[in-house]
Amino acid sequence: MFSNGANSKGWFLVIAVVVLVAVGWLLQPVERLAGALAARQEFRHDQMMASAGHGGALALLGGMRSMVASGWWLRANLAWEKRDLAATTALIDLTVVADERPLYFWLNGARILANDMPEWRMAGPVPRAYRSVVNEQQAQVALRFLERGLRWHGPRAELYIEMANIHLRRRSDVEEAARYYRLAAEQPDAPYYAARIHAELLRELRRPTEALAWLRHVLNTLPEGDELARRDVVIERIQLLEQEAAAL
């Protein structure tokens, strides 16, 4: 004989499966649109949202948004293993359409778009000029993706740092990297290293006066007794910049 608790659990599982199947069926047009747009490299998040409908399929997800997003992220990883650029792009976007809340999806999605996909598009020896074009194209795709993340989450240090790294490593744009590291450092949740990297990039840009002023400002904000703050490192860099300024 089954207990009432067992019967309740059984009904819950049945209902969950029915809901998932229904949602999957309702979201099929969204997935088809995502694949078509990605294949043409015309991916548009606003079209995705319009297709899903704020009062339609996405609204039905409710508390199951996380589960659906995780399912699409798993499929994105399977497409990633096959180096399927169109499918991976579409499924990354479907993941954040389903649930925009986890930063994990935004950060790792951007890394795939900016770092992995250029290599997929350049199998074998390719001219340097073509490599530059592809790197720039994929970097811009990733940056636009992260800009959407900022619109959802507001200013977040993690998103700014990811954008800074794309500018630095994929675009070799030290100026923009420095700007985004500063934006990151100015956020209340910023890791201490963001401010130090901003100063180092200013030095690389041959702007030591700005770097010195920035580090002096940063030092005043660092708590004493916190090893992660690395006050000793900041003090050393200030002294070095002061010595360099005195030698001029």
C-alpha cells in the first residue's frame, strides 16, 4: 500500500514532466528562430524575446526557469564539443533568455563566444589579416552579449572584468581594457586586483601620473589586516612610480 506522501510525490513528478514537455513544445519556435538567426550571424536578442513573449512561453516557466536554462546550457555544451558555431551561439542565448539571473551563464557564454569560436572559424593556416577580422568579429559578439548582461544585472564587477579581458586579450586594446578595469574597480563588489590591474595598464599606456594618483586613491580605501587587499603591493608600486617621476 502506498502512503499519501508517496502518491503526492508521484503526482508531482507527473505534473513536472507534463509541464516540461509543454514548455518545450511552446519554445520550439524560439529555438528554431535562434538557430536560423545564428546560422546567418544575425542573432538578435530582441527578436528572441519577442518570439518567446513575456506573457507567453517564458511566463509559463515560473519557478522552472532555472531547470529549463540548465537544460539549454547542457545542450550548448554538447554543441560546443562538436564545434557547432551556430547551434552553440543559439543555445547560449536561449539559456539567458530562459533565466538571466546566473552570472555563470553570461561569463562562460562570453568566453566561448570570444575565445573558442575564433579558433573554430580558423581551422588550419589562415592569413594574419583574416585572423584579425575573425577575432574582432567574435570579440564584438561577446561584448554585445555582456552588455545585455549589464542591462539585466546593472553594474557588476565580474561583467566589467570579462569585458576588459576581451578588449585586452582578443582585441589588444589596452585603452579600453584599462577603462573597463576601472569601471570594475569602482563597483562595491569588485575584487581588489581590478584596481591594481587598472594602474598597470595605465603604466603600459605611458600615463604614470594617472597611475600614481589612482594608486594613492586606492590605498586609502584598502582595509588593513586583509591579506587579499595586498596593501604592501600597492605601496611598493606607489614608491616605484614616485621614484620614476623623481628621475625624470
